[in-house]
Amino acid sequence: MRNRKRTIKTLAALLVAGGLAFACSSDAPPPCADPLGCVELARGAPVRLGVIQALSGKVAVLGREQVRGLELALARQDGRIAGRETVLAVEDTGCRPEGGANAALKIVSDPSVAAIFGTTCSGDAATAAQVMTEAGLSMISGNNSAPFLTSIGGVRAPKWQPGFLRTAPNEEHAGPAAARYAYDTLGMRTAATIGDGDIYTRGLTDGFRQEFERLGGKVVLYATVNKDDTDMAPVLDAVAASRAQMLFFPLFQPEANHVLLQARRAPGLQDLVLMSDGALIEQSFIDAVGHAATGMFFVGPTPPPTSPAVERLEAEYRARYGESPPTSYHLSAFDAAGILLAAIAKTAQTLPDGSLRIGRQALRDALYATKNHAGVTGSLSCDGFGDCAAPRFDVLRLDDPALGVAGLKANAVSSYAP
Amino acid sequence: MRPSEHASRGPRGVWRTLGITRKLGLAFLLLLALVVLVSLAALAALALVDSAENEMVQSMEIRQKVFEMDGEREKARRFYQSFLLSYPEIGFFRAQETYGQPAFATAARVIALSEELKRLITGSSVSANLRRRNVDMALYLSFSRRFSAILMQNMELLTSLAEPENGLWVRMDRAMASLEAALAGSRNLSLLLREANVFAKQYRLTRQRPQMQSAFNVLTRLRAQLPADPALDAPRRAEAAALLDGYVALADKLLDTHEVIRSTFNDFVLQARAVDPVSQELKEASSAEVERARTRIAWVGRAAGGLVVAATLFGLACAVAIAYAINASVTRKIADMTRRAAELRAGNLEITVAAEPGDELGELGATFNAMTQRVRDLVENLEDNVRQRTAELDEKNRELDRTNRTLEVLSQTDRLTGLCNRRRLDQALRAELRRAKRYRKPFSVIMIDVDHFKEVNDRHGHQVGDDVLVRLADIFAGLARETDTVGRWGGEEFLVVCPETGPDVARNLAQRLRAEIEETVFPVAGRLTASFGVAASAEEDDPDALVQRADTALYRAKQHGRNRIETF
């Protein structure tokens, strides 16, 4: 009887061992262990990237800059990620929050999308990032700068979403840079702000007000216009009534254009100092408003110093698109794309059956773990909130619209780095 | 037989080597395989049709759900718009009851439908084509859920805006009324407030923020003038200032709410722009799937029918081939053997049958051939024996005939003289009597007796007597006519029957005989004589009577001196 039991045990052990050996020898890939799931790409299937940018309206030029930065980064590696061809699924947000949400919904509906490159406008990013996070994806932007998206004062910002990163500097410090310049250099003591309800402008106006009032100035008007508003007279009346010495209006086109042009015609505002943000540091704005913008100030991220890397990229830009880059945001877009592509390449696993697997949490982790990425804008390291660029802002003054955006960017009257 | 030999012989060779039982078994096995094949084809067709029907039903359900969801979404949107447009006129509660609550319910229905649609899409029966459109499906479902969520959120916002008890509008109206009351003592401020209220009302109509900004601007002026207005006391001014702040705060909130609601409209537009094509594609795809499933069912039906017909025709061909093969290898052989056996039975011993080795019929044929050979051998031996026996018998018969003839001669001939014996003479007498009677032609007889023959025997012995008798017989035979019958009547008596001869002619013949005897010198015995009695036949005569009359005449010749002739 003991011998028989021993024989049965031996046979059972052999069966189990055989089964295990068979299972181990099978070509079936192991199941995905990533807590957020995996993007599984069959043999030969391309890597799909979602691209959510503002590609219509006055801000389309910024959105195109972002797409081009991504394309240039992909071109550097023959359009391939992890040895696979890359397909871009591009959606337009219209630079509106609802546009961001809808565009993101379209992108995340496709389970083969590995990550999202976007957005242009921070308001879009807030809604898009929420959809993206719920889908377990990662998103990186070269243009979003609203503090609400990552961190404010070293703590998590209200609109922070896990998986969202950016290489555009957190404009938490843009408002203060503008405030410092206005208060310290221009001697402004009263100021009015006009936002559009968007988190981007709100972040800037909040930062401006806090720093301006911290310095001793007073924000006498904190007004808001709606997107698509064209009649700026009432709000300019309010500005005039407030007796503010300066107006800080970090708006997008075309609302900013209306504000500027109507302000120039408004009685009692001839001496008003006007200051806006980096969204207007581009040629189409100067072309649209012309001399009305003369003397106007802009606060925006400090462009990287001219370097061989920047010159090479701009040469590639010109060669590819037949024109000079209208803004410097293609640089941050290029770096954002570089970080994303490197993280995907690091995360992607080629399985025995030839398929490619990208763990979504692993990709996020790889993005957040980015350290000293050699970008064209400098060395980039991402923090836990998703900010990858060191904040440094310039205040520019437009002296001669005829010199265009190049003349504007060359005329930095102040630089600020916290 | 080894397999290699089977292979080298080919199917026909193998078939030939199979036994009848195996041939029949193989034939029935082939027919069974055909029946199984047809059954399997029918089963496969049924399974395909079933699968296609399931896919069709699933596709139709999906299309129905998409239609339903589109309809429900549109209905919810219309309820929502109707609510927005009608509540200022018919009142919030009635508008909510008429449009708001149905909008809520419809939005909830959209969510429920989206769950049902999701379940359908992830079901196992959904077609591969629709399953490949999972991105569109997911997009459609996401947008439908988002539509419902935003609609519900907006309904809440609208409620917070327009609710008659505590809505923003009502609260702003109350705040305005309180402000009017607080500023009632100051005409200047009241006018400003009224101006602000006009802008606010314009905003209420146009929803244009600059209108509200204008109201804010007026209120800002009012606020600036408030501290210095002499018409109001300090508490009233403080109250008015607080009310102003509250009103502006409410207005800001109203503006924000409107902005959200406005963005919602844009959201709906964007959703419609994104979903409508997807919805249309899904409907078209599901319709195409339904059509494809229908086509597939029709195709499967045709294919199954064709397969069944082909299998049936093939089966018939096989049956014919099998029947032919069985006929060629079994029935025809049996019929041939039967025919050959009949021929054999009819006596054709040269019959053989084809005896191909391999099956029982081959063995039977070989046995049949061996048997016919054996029969042939036996028959050939029998004929030889018969021929031999027949020859022997013929010889015996001939010998017997000779013997019979000898016996007959012997029975009618006198053994000593060679003349007719008494029996033959009797037969001749009767025959002549019948002929005489029939043709009325009399005949005569001559009775002859050797004179003194006893003395010869006594004197010279019986041998000399026999020699005398033999010599006399020679004389009689020599002188008698061919038609006469000469015989030894007994001892030394002789009888001559002379057909159609009268007594005279008979007497002449007797005379010649007597003379010849008288002239003959007999060895040892010397000269002898004989007496003759002649008698002619009469009507109603009989042999005995005729012979008696001849004998009577002979007696008289004896009496009258011997060596003479007497006629009766």
C-alpha cells in the first residue's frame, strides 16, 4: 500500500511537472501585470499616438507648432518607436475645454493608442487630462503652462491628473514675473486683470495678483470676458473706471486682439500699460493688431539660448515645412515628444510572439522618472507633478511690429527665474 | 497479400483481390461515408446559418439600439432645450415637470441603453466586422455616456439657476429688490441701480457678458458714490454695500454658470459632430452586417443545397459504380457460372468459366473448372468403356446370331443328311397348305423309303447305312427343284414337298429320283432301290392327312414290288 501511494505521488508530480513544462514552452504571452493594463500591439502593428491640439481658430498656429515638434522628434528616429512605425491620431480641440474632453474621448476609445501628445491650451488639457487619466493613459504637452494642471506653491494643483506631464514651464511663475517687472521696473502700483475664465488665464492673473499685491501694488479690477466676446468696451470701461495703471490680460486670440485694439481707441486708456502672455508671442498676433501692440509687454517662457541643437532643429523645421517657426513652442514640443518617445521605447516589451506590449502604469512611471533628458531647451527632469522644465520667464516689449515676432523675442526687457 | 503488393496493383487490382463480403462491406462503407458526409454538410450548413442568424439578430439589435440611443439623445436634447426656452414663460416647476424630468429620464435611458449596447457589442454572437469596430463602438458609448452626464449636470446647473425658490435669478432679483429698498432714499443711487438693473435685464435676454459687465461698471460707480451719498445713513450704506457685494457675487456666479451652460451647448455640438458620423457608420455597418448575414445565409443555403445535390449525385455515381463493380465482379460472374452450369448440364463438357483468383467466385470458378475437367475425364472414360463393351456385345451378338442361325439350321436340318428335318418339313407343309388354300394352287408331296435298308444296316453296319442315307440325300438335293423342299422324314424315309406342283409332275420327279437311285452304286452297299408314294394336296387338307396319303401310296408301292412309284 505505501509503495502504491508513492507511485501515485510520483506520477502526479510528473504530470504537474509536464504540464508546467508544456505551459512554459507555450508561445502564449504572459498576461499583462500592469495595474493600468497594457497596450498590446500585434506583430507589425504600428504604435499609435493620440495628438490633441488646437488646430482651428486663431490659436491653430500654436497647435501646429506642437504637432510639428512631435513630427520632428519622430523624424529623428525615422518615424519609428520601438522599431515600429508610428501613426498619429490627430484631434482638434478648438482651444476649448469641451473640445479637449471630446477630443480625448475620441482618442481613448482606441485601445491601441499608447499615449497622448497634447494639448495646446491649458483649458483643453484640464478636461482632456481627466479623460486620459480615467483611461489609464499618459499625456505630455509642450505648450500647456497653466499652474492648475500640475502644482501651485509646491503642492498639487486642483486640476492635476496623474499621467499628465509637460515641458512648457509652469506659469505659476509667469504671473509673478510680470508682476515683479510691472511693480519694480515700470513702477506700476495699480493694475487690472482680464481673464477668460480659462484656467490658463486664471493661473496667470492669480499669480500676477498675488505677487503684485505682495510687492505692495493693488489689483483694482479682476475682470473676465467670455471666449468669443467681441465687445470689450464694457470691460475696458471698467478698467478705465478702476484707474488702473496697467492692464494684465493673458488672453488668447482673438479676444486679446479685441481688448488691445479697443483699448487703444478707448478714451482714458491712452496711458494704460498693456501686458499679456506668451500665447500672443507669435507673428499672427502682431500681424493682426499691427502698431496697436507697440509698447505692449509680454511675459513668456525664456526661449533656450541659441545652441547647435536648436539651430539644427530649426534647420530641420525649415527644411520640412518651408518656413521659419513662428514661435519657440516647437522646441518644448520637440522635447516633450523626445521624453515621450524615450519612455515608450524604454517601456515597450517585445513578446515571444512578436507582439509589442506597453504597460500603461510603466509608461507613466518611466515618464515621471525622466531625469536629465538632453532636450533642445536644456536638461529636463520631471517632478512628481508632471513639470519637466525649469521655470524661467522673460518679459518682452514690442517696440517695432515691423520686426515681427523675432524682433519681439529679441527684445527681452526682463528675465525671471524663481 | 502485403500492402506493397496492394499498392503496386492499384485500386482495381486491390478491388479484385477483395472477397465478396469485403467488397460489399466496402461498398456499404462508402455509401455510409457519403450519408455521413451529406449529414455533416447539412449540420455544418445549419451551424453556419445559426451563427449567421445570431449575428444578424445581434447586428439588428445593435442597429436598433443605436437608433434608439440616437433618438433618445435627440429627445433628451430637445427636452433640455425646451426646458431652457420655456421655463421663463411657463414657470420653472411646470417646465421641469414637462421637460426637465423627461430630459433626466431620457438621459438615464441613454445611459441604460449604452450599457445594453455595450453588452451586445461584447457578446459572443456579434460579428467580427462589428467587433473590429470596437473603437467606434467605444467612442459612441463614451460620447453617449458623456452626453447623459453633461445633460444631467446641466440640468442641475439650470436648476441652480432658475429654481424659483432659491435659484440664482431669483436670488439676484431678491438682491436687486433689497438693493432698491436699501437705496430707496437716494434718488441718484436708485437711478444708478436702475441703470445697472437694465443692463442686467439685457444680459438676461442676450446672455452677452458685456451687458453684465456694463451692469458691473454701473454698480462700481454706484459703489464709489455710496459712501458719500448724504441721503443714506451709515447703516443703510453698509447694508447697501453688503447687498452690492452679494449681488455682484451672485452675478459672477451666474456668469460662470452661464458660461458652463454655454460651453455645454458647444459640447453638444462637438459631441454631435463626433458621434453622428460614428452613429451613422455603426448603423450602416450593422445594416451591412445584417445584409451580409442574409447573404451568407442564402449562400450557405445554396452551398448546402449544392453540396447535398453534389453528394447525392456523387452517391448515385458511386452506387452505380459500386453496382457496376459488384455486377462485374460478382453478379456477372455468378450469371456466367449459372449459364455455364446449364450448358454443362446440357452436355457441353468443354465449358470453363473465368476464374480470376482473389475472391470466392474466383475460387468457385476454379472449383467449377476443376469439376468440369473431372466430369470430362469421367465421361471420356465412360465412352471408352461403353465403346469397348458395345464392341464386345456386338461380337457376342454376332456370335449369338451365328449360334442362333446354326441352331435354327440345326433345328430344321437333319443332322446326318443335311436335308430338312421333320420339323422343317412340317413347317413347309403347313406353309404350302396355307398358300394352296389362299391361292387355290395345289401342291404335291413325294414320300420315299429305301428298300431293304435294314439289311444294309444289318449286313454292313449302321455306318454304311448312314453313308447310304447321305448319298441318297445328295441325290435328292441334286435332282430336286430349287423350289422343292427335301427332307428326311425319319429313318430311311424321305419327303419331298413340291410347291405348285401337280401329282403328275411330282410323279415325274419321283421317277427321276428312282432312276438315279437305281443307277447309283453305293459304297459297300452296292445297288439299292427305293419306293415312292406321291400325293397331291386337297382343299381343307392338313399336313398329317396329306402325308398319310403319301405314305399310303408308298405303302402300296412297297406292296406292289418296291422300286416303284404309286400315286394316291
